[in-house]
Amino acid sequence: MTTANNVRPTDLELLERVRQGEHAVFGELWHRYQGWAHHVARSTTSRYDAQDIVQEAFAKVLSSLRNGNGPMLGFAHYLRTAIRNVAATWGARDSRATVVPFNEDTAVGSYEFEVTDLGELEKPFRSLPARWQRVLILTSLQDLPMAAVAADLGMTVGAATALAARARRGLRLALARNCDEFVLAA
């Protein structure tokens, strides 16, 4: 026999609690759905990292709930739609990017200029996914504030911060694989 204290709250109950200001219970929804959400993200697109898409989708859902909106009937369907919307938004944004040919007058602060000669870091850096390279350039080389990085990448600040952390960790691993003489601190 189960008592009221042992009953697992439903998704709808958790959603309502988040809307009422109990934001910490959103973590329970994360634990319930993050594995499934990564599967949905991977099956939606391979162009972007599934972790990035899932984190951004969860952030958008939480923001919606904090504003008194969000899913009313079921969390999974709403989250799947959020994941697909994030992937579509990023894809549309990237497809609108204008390619500008480089010439001798290219500005010193341009993206390509700053990563043309990384010496022994070149191979490990180039082995990273393009989004990781981009976030490392924006945060480490250009030293932009995280809000500006997030805006450039079309992400929330939290998602951009997590992406930067994964990119740094990925670069450390790539360096360890490619450069025996480097001693890396964790």
C-alpha cells in the first residue's frame, strides 16, 4: 500500500508547481526526459550537437513556464516540439549567413584571421566540431562576454556557457591525444 508521501508526482503536477514558482522541481522533469530528449535531438538533426539542442530546448520550456505558459496537456510532446524548433531555428539562422570572401584588406578582428596559425594547437583545435571551435574563438580569443557569445550563437546564456565548458573539455582531450608534450591541468 502506498502512502501519499510515496506517490510520484505527475508531469502535469510538476509543471504546475514550476509555474507557481517552484523552479527546482523542473530538475525532476529533466531527469525523466533528458535521455529521451537526446534521442529526439539526434533523430531530428546531425548538424548540431544533441546536448546543445536539448539544453536550449529545456531552457526555453523553463522560461515559458516561468512566464505562466508552457505545456498544459503533456510535457513530452511540448518538449519534442521545442527540440525541433531549436534545430530549425539554428538551421535557418545558419543558412542565412553570408559568406564573405577574404582578401588582403580583411580586418584584423575577423573570425578567420584569428585562427589561421595556431601552431601546435592547430590539429587538436581543428578536430573539434565547428560550434565548439566558434565558441572557443568567441570566449577565449575574442574574450567576449557570455551574453554576446550567446547572442552570436542564438542560444541562451546558460546554454552558451555549457557549450563553452564542453568545448574547453573537448579541446583538453584533443590536446592530450595529439600533443604528448603538453601537461594539462583539469
